[in-house]
Amino acid sequence: MQILIKNIKELVQVETGQQKLRAMGKEMAQMETVKDAYLLVEDGKIKAFGKMSEWNGTADREFDATGRMVFPTFCDSHTHLVYANSREHEFVDKIRGLSYEEIAKRGGGILNSAKATAAASEDELYDMGQQRLEEAMRLGTGAIEIKSGYGLTTESELKLLRVIRRLKENSPLTIKSNFLGAHGIPMEYRGHQEDYVDLVINEMIPHVADEGLADFIDVFCDQGFFTVEDTARILEAGIKHGMRPKIHANEMAISGGVQVGVKYNAISVDHLEQMGDAEIECLKGTDTMPTILPGCAFFLNLPLSPARRMIEAGLPVAMASDYNPGTSPSCNMQLILSMACIRYRLTPEEALNATTLNTAYAMGVSHELGSIAVGKRANFYITKPIASYEYMPYSYGENKVDRVFLNGVEV
Ligand code: NIG
Ligand code: FE
């Protein structure tokens, strides 16, 4: 079955030469487009694209995109999309002056979500997860990573991961699952958190691995949460069971999380609101994708990660939503694209690479997603009529996505 998108005003982020797995440093500013273009899809994959004037065939189905642009769908490489309850009361507490850490210390935050998750059934969590995925898809997301981490008991963590597995099986989005048992320290382990780390290592990880529930393993390595030593132990156990590390690091403080992530060849280290020269230096020449979460910094009023400094140092930068009820209650990657430009001073080209190709890399799928390239999966969206590709980040907070195609099928 062949599908043709014709009369595309501009086909954005195409790769004509050698396909890249990630864009680093100066490469982040490079982005090719084709004006007055066509895009041909066959059996769910991109078969060809080029100038409309070069097209002279027929296809089984045709879509006319006159006045509209086509972009590859966003890849959202960092989310906590499966959760039970929203936390707007803590949002108000924060406005009144409490910090995220203070709320966490008194049993709110992640522990608040864990309580609600324990009470929710697998079906309820699945239904909520599916609705949120649908919303993300409508906003132009085609691939998403989802973490556990609101369980914090073996039973609840497995429940969350089974929900993610069901979402993987039934959703047209490409989904990767991440085991984040070390997300918070349950109250009963306060003062002896190494016992909780033991539980994660000796009980949770073997169960998760037995059922093949996780692609990645994550740890919240930060001040007030898990230490570098805890993190190293957990990552070693995860790696032994076939899970590649991804890390939450340096949200509250320079935690050593970047270094421990790099040491264990993490596919990404995420947050990075606090970054010194040593952290930037340590990422050079590695396979680890530095990933910034602009929604979290915005929502918590945190310092901004030094994205420009990282790019100038030759590093790649990815940007994801961190969709979760405590620090970033939005899955809108169009907004992340805008924030990348407005708050972090990335150019539109850099911001597009940060939210597609580089996030695809950060979830291990950039060989098949993250750009418009022959042979890649046909995941793209057609915009509403817009003037230029720069309009995408410029028009912040608005939905510019009209129709979404995943695996060549309109969803
Ligand atoms: O990525 N920082 C740790 N974890 C999440 C927040 C989780 C929560 O507050 O519910 C994050 O920001
Ligand atoms: Fe997170």
C-alpha cells in the first residue's frame, strides 16, 4: 500500500545523505528541508521524497497538503506518564513558598503519587495512560519513553510496568519502558535507605527482568534522594539484567549523577539544571545524551540548564517533556520546542534536532525515527496552514498540528 502526501509547502528535517544517529555541537544547527515537496510512504515506511515537480506516479491514497508543512513527529524520551493522581494542591503549596524538596521531605511529592498508585487498579492506570498517550499523539508525539517509579513496592512497580507493557502492545506510538524503582525513598526506609536499595536490587530488578518489563533502568541521583553509591549499585544490577541506564541527575544539586551515568554508559543523563565545567567535560566523547527538561525547570522555577554552553562544547543536547504530576504536568512537545528557543536560546533548527533526532537517540530508536529519511518509519504530522517552519516554536502554546501519521497510518 502506497500513500502520497502531495503539494507539501515545506517538508522539514529531511536527511538526504548519510543518516545521523544524533546531532552534536554545530551539527545541531543543520537541518534540511524540501520546499514544494511530496512524501511517499510504503508499508509504514518512508519510501521516497523530493520536489513535487519530480513526482509523476500514482499512489493508492493521496493527501493534499497545500499550504501546510510536514515534520517528523516528536520523540519524547523522558516521561512518567503512568500515574494515578494529579497534584495541584502541592502546586499551590509551592506558590505559597514551599520548595519541592520540603514537600518531598514531609511525605508529599513522589510519595503522594505512590499512595494513590497503590490504590489504583491496573485497568484504571491503563485507561488513564491511554488517554494521556492520545493527547500526546494529537500534539505531534510519535514515540515516548515511560518510567515506573510511582510504585516503590515490588507489587506496585510491577503493576506500573505491566501497564506500560499493555500500552506498548496496543498503542500506535513507539514506546520504551524504564524501571525507576529508585525514584523516592519510602517513609519506612528513611534513615536506612540502603535497605530500600537492597530491595530494588535483590527483589525488584530480578522480577522486572524475569517478565522482560523494562528496556532501561533509572535512578533519581540527587540531593535528598539517592546517592552516587546507591546509583552505582542499582545500575550494576540493572545492567546485569540487560537494562541500559538512564539517569535523573543534577536537578537539585550537582550530585555526581552525570559522572556515574557516564561511567555506566547511560544512554542519557537527564534534568541537568545544575551543570559545572566538570560535568560538561565528562560528557565529551561519550555515547551519553545530555537531556534537558524545560517543562520541569519552568514549572519549578529552577535555574536553566546551560544548553548553549553544552552545544558550544560540541555536545549533543536533547529536550523532553518530563511529563509527570509533580514537576511537569504537560506532555506538549510543541511547548518544549518553543521553550528551547525562548528560554534556552536554541535556534529553531537546533530545537527541532533536540526534540526529534536527539530524543530518538536518547530512547534508542534514532535508527528508525527522529527525521524524514528513506527507510525510516513513516511517523510525521501535517501542520495547519503555517507561514514557515520557524512559526512552530514562535507560536508558543498553540497547537499547530493538524493530522498525525504513525507507521504510515493516520491516527
Ligand atoms: O523528573 N525528579 C524526579 N522525578 C520527577 C518528578 C516526580 C514527581 O515529583 O512526581 C522529575 O521531575
Ligand atoms: Fe523525570
